[in-house]
Amino acid sequence: MKVLIVGGGGREHAIAWKAAQSPRVEKLYCAPGNAGIAEVAECVNIGVMEFDKLVAFAKEKEIDLTVVAPDDPLAAGAVDAFEAAGLRAFGPRKNAAILEGSKAFSKDLMKKYGIPTAAYETFDDPDQALAYLETADMPIVLKADGLALGKGVLICNTREEAKAGVKTLMLDKQFGSAGNRIVVEEFLTGREVSVLSYVDGKTIKTMTSAQDHKRAKDGDQGLNTGGMGTFSPSPFYTAEVDSFCKEKIYQPTVDAMRAEGREFKGVIFFGLMLTTKGPRVLEYNARFGDPETQVVLPRMKNDIIDVFEACIDGTLDQIDLQFEDNAAVCVVLASDGYPEHYEKGFKISGLEKFKDADGYYVFHAGSKFDADGDIVTNGGRVLGVTALGPDLKTARANAYQATEWVEFGNKYMRHDIGKAIDEA
């Protein structure tokens, strides 16, 4: 079959790498792709929001399955556009992608259906938000309602910080229209865990757990980013936690969306906080997480195309989803200065060392070919260096060893990805 993947980051490279292993796939395309994805798929210069061009391309090439990976096209109705043209697409429709597209919607859904989450209030008026903060307990969390590339969340320790945060989101519009409405949320403490899941509208099958590191600098300092590294599985995600979440969070979310007339087919990412009072939902994403995908998919045994099709066809209950009994750690190599100001265009060397290294992977997030055919940096997050191991400590040592194989100008990374493993 012919498969098209929409997107061009590290998540899409991991999906393309996994899809390329399927004996069912005879031809793989990616739009727009990147220099790493070009090794396993033919890259097509079409943007993720150019739905008409994507649909026309899929028709011209007789694509059998399109996988829409990023949040923006999902929230804008990319899957609807493919389906309207009679084409098969993996991912939630627009009315279901709102689970991520609107923080206010997802919080209201959890409240209505009794899914455990942090207490919250929603505001459209900055003056009302500021008045509420005068008496609210600190610390507190401010979230832009709309999509903000994973960066529209501000943790405010003082009232002054919280007021400045309202200004940043609602008045200065740092994240554009995403900040027209904000959610002001109770600050939860505990271990964060990410659990990705496949959903076919009624059945949900969870993948192995993971944990992301959002802050730019060591020790969880600095600004929020799209993710600086991750590990899987989480030693804090116990059988007891899994049992609670399956009963109180995972299936109830799928059932709630169906009850609301928003049947969800695709991937739901559950961002969880393991509090002293039990697991709580921090956020939902309506797609694979990045960089979580880069540690989860290398551990997955199944043919990913079989799973995608089962989600579309409503037959996920027939899939025996399995993962290797091992561990994976991903360290993101970024451009120094990310997520604010950074330079691009530096030549990347050492990538060939991954070709014959079993259990080592390099997923491209921000790379491209220059005029001379060299691979150069083309983003804030450049590469995700992933390594497997029999346990988390070995996988972590392997991943950091592999980061030394790659060089480029202004290369930057955190040195404490997975440090929490030592405390488990």
C-alpha cells in the first residue's frame, strides 16, 4: 500500500521509520518531511495546513492511507478534508481534536464526566482573571486555551508572576489567539507521566508509559519547550496506577467523547500528575507526543499500519498491542538559545554512525539539505538521539554516549534527562 505522513518533525520521523518497517507498505511519502525522513520516505514540499494540495496529492498518487500527525492540521480539520474526498486518514476529526484544541473544552468535559483533574476557572476577560488571582492560592497555573506548540502553560509561584502571566497571554498575545481565553488551574505536585493510547471510537489500548522533560535547562530550569528529552517506561507508573487510570480516566474519556457526539479515532495522549490523592489529568493531546513517540515506538512490537487501520475501522479490540520488555531514552540535541533566539544552517556531522548501531536511533526534528546536499540544522530542536537498553539506566548511558557521535555548531542539550530514574 501507499502511505502519506503529514508533518516534518521528530515525531513524524519516528512514525515514518516505524511505518517503513511494515511489509504492507510499498511506498512512503511525507509532507513536508525533513532530511532524516528522506532516508525512509519521499518528501513532498507541501505544508501541513495546505489541505487542498495534500488531498490532491493523495488522489494523484492513489494514497491508501494518510497519517495526520501534528496538532494544528488535526484541530483545523485535516482528517475531515481527506474523508470528504473519499480518502482514508488516521487521526481524530475536527470535532474530536478539540480535546486538545481547547483547554476549556477538555476541562469542562472532565468536570462533567467526573474524570479526575485539577480545580480550575476559565476566563475570556483579563480584568476578571486578574480579580480572581487576588484571592487565589499560589502557586497557580495559567494555560492558553488554544494550541501554542506545547508552550502556552505558565507556572506562577507568586501573585505578581500570575498577573504578569495574564498580561503575557491575554494582552500581549504572546501565543496569538490561543490566549484569547485562558484556564486558571490549581497547581498540582507529584510525578508527571505521559501515556499515549490508540483509540477507535469505543476501544482504547494504552501504549507503554513515558516521561518528558519540558524545561530548557538542567534541573528543570529555564523556559518551557516542546520537549528536551524523554524516557520510557516510567518507573513511577505502577500496576496500581495503571488500574486506576484505566477505570477512572482512559475509558471514561473515550466514552465521554462518544457521548458528546465527538467520537475519537486516533491517538489520545494523557498527561498525568501522580499526586498524593491519586492520578490527575494535566492535559490531553489529540496525537502522538513529541518526543515521547521517539521512545515509545522503538519499543512497540506491532506493525503500526495494522494498528492505524484498526483504529479507523473500529476493530482495535482485535489488536494485541505489545511492547518490548526493555527501556528507551531520548536526548534532544537543540540549537543553543532555543526556545527563544537561535541560529540555523550549521552542518551536521556524525549521522552515519547510527546506520549500523543496533538499538541506537537519531530522529530528525529540525534538519534540511543545503544547496551542496549537506544536512544542516533548521530548527530549535534539531535531533532526537534515542537508545535502547535492558533497563533505564543502561538506556540512558547509551543515549548520552550516542549524543557524542553527532556534532553541529551551537549544539545544546540537557545533561539530566532521566535523572529521576536514579530516585525510583
